[in-house]
Amino acid sequence: MDFDLPADDDPRRLEVRSWLTDHPDPSARALAAAGYVAPHWPRPWGRDADPDEQVIIDQELERAGVARPDNPIALGWAGPTIVAGGTVEQQERWLPGILDGSQTWCQLFSEPDAGSDLASLRTRAERDGDVYVVNGQKIWSTWANRSDWGILLARTDPDASAHRGISYFVLDMRSPGVEIRPIIEMTGGNHFNETFLTDVRIPVDQRIGVENGGWRLAKVTLGNERVSLSEGGVLWGMGPTSDEVMDEVRSIGVADPTLRQRAASAHTETLVIRLLGHRIMTAMKQSGEPGPFASVRKALADEHGQHLMSLVADLGGAEAMLGVQDEHAEFTDPWPWGYLFSRALTIGGGTSEVQRDIIAEQLLGLPREPRV
């Protein structure tokens, strides 16, 4: 694979610069209409962009100080799944709000007894005419307490095998019967929630794909989740980027040779993860799905985030960890907040152990682990 970046005078780069000259302060809707929010999506929602064009767009938007809508679950997980499995009507209904950031989304997959082994989920959806009646409980529902829509997995055939009896739904989070209870983290903040579903009625036209065919779409979501959780800031897209962490390391200064080596190793990890991202974009362009390399990237990126935040904490010393931990700490005191939050990285979105199982089986061709 050619990892050389497109030249400064590449016609595609000049096209983006020309558009930005004409739109110096573009709205989210204008960015979406130009295909710059999710350029790898097919037209009319994106630009069918190959990896090189995606890199160009990312670089030129960053250079111009233009930010995409902050809508990570919608753009990274829900949108790609609706593109892959939704009808034209469903795409026209939901993708515009996803792209311009006017509608926020959450994911309702994990359950108290179905996290890493997601196919064992117990939430039931029973068909009743033109609706499904849903009962169950979800947990670790990021931003469910402030989302408009949720992507939901529920069991529609309890007699089918674990992977074959699941359907994929879009849930209006304001529906009667939806109860959300915040989970307060050790950071003092709240990203995660418990979601209880009691006789929630979901119209049939909000099912994505065929009944009992949700597991295939779930794999699309999970693959894109593992890409999305590895992009942006080092804390699942939140917090500082790798470059910002290294800027902080430089400002603190590194006198100890062991810490200098740790900083060098972290910088090397950054480069490897970026190259893996390029490879994943190529796979998505060819097949529409990120494939098992998403698990490689997530496994590396999660530990990378922990390495970076631990490095800053060690350089700052004990005093650096004395910041106030409350719901605003992510913004008012990001370094101690980031160190504490980074403990979650190797658990959420599929544990590192699960990622290594996927890598072993799907990339290395090793036999599956024995199951009781």
C-alpha cells in the first residue's frame, strides 16, 4: 500500500481549498451538502471518496479551522449501518440529521448479562401488527440521556440460534416506556447510562433490514464503532489528540531517560495507528466494511490512549491529579479527568480480549476458542 500523502498541488486538494474560500465559515448543513462530513459514504450522502481524498479533506478542513459536527455515535455507528442496510426512505429520514448534527444518537446494544458476548442479549421485541413491543434493559448507553434516537438490538425469535434471532431497530428515545438512569463515573462525570424498556412500541418501518437479520448489521455497526472509537481524541474521540498530548509533554519537559523512551514509543504508536487507519479506509472503499483490521486498530488505540494519559500523569506528578472531579472536569481539568477515564478504554466497545480473539480467528486463521 502506498502511504505517501497527496501532493500540495493535487487537484482534489485545490478543489477543497476553493470550496473553503467560497465558504470560509461553513455551516454543518453546508458541509453535509458538499459531502465533506462523511466523504467516504456513497453519494448523495458523501463523495464516494477513496482514502487519499479522505485524507485531503481532513487535512484541508483542519488547516482552515473547520470542524465537522460533533455527533460521533451517529456518524460513526448509526449512519454507516443505515447506509449499509436501510431502505431509501430510511436513509432520507435519518441521514440528513446525522450528517448536519441536528439529531444525536446513542447505541443500545450491551446488557447486564450480554456485553462481550453480545449475541446472548435478552431484550425482546414481539411483533404486534404494525409495531414491535419491546421489553428489556440496556447498559453502558453512552449519551442516552441526551439523544434523540438510539440504535437497538432485540431478540425477535427466542427459539432461533443466538445469532439468528436478533433484529436491528431505530428507537425514538422519547417513546413512552423508555427510562434512563445515569451512571456516575469515577471521573465525577456522566457519559454512560442504564436504559430500561417497558412495553416500548417501535413501528415496523423503524426496523433496519429483515426480521431476525440484525446480527449482520450489528457487525457492521461494531466494525465501524471500533474505527470511530480510535479516531479524534485519544479517549474514544474525546479529550486531547495524540499531537496535543505530545505538545503537553514538550511543555512539561522530559528529563528522565525512561520517560523520554516512553514518549518516543507513544509517538511511534501514533504513526502506526494512523497508517492502520489508511488501510482500513482502503478496505471500506473496497467492501463497504472495515473488516478485522478495525479490531487491530482499536486494540492498539485503546492501549495507546492509556499510555499517553499515564505519561502525562507521571510527568505532572501527584499534584497534577488533585483536580476537582465533577461533571465539568472533562472541560475544566482535562488531564486528570483523561487519566481516570482512560481506564475504560480497554473495556468499552469490545474488550481488548475480544479484539484479540477476532484478530486471532479472522486475520491469523487460528481455531476458535473451545466453548462450554
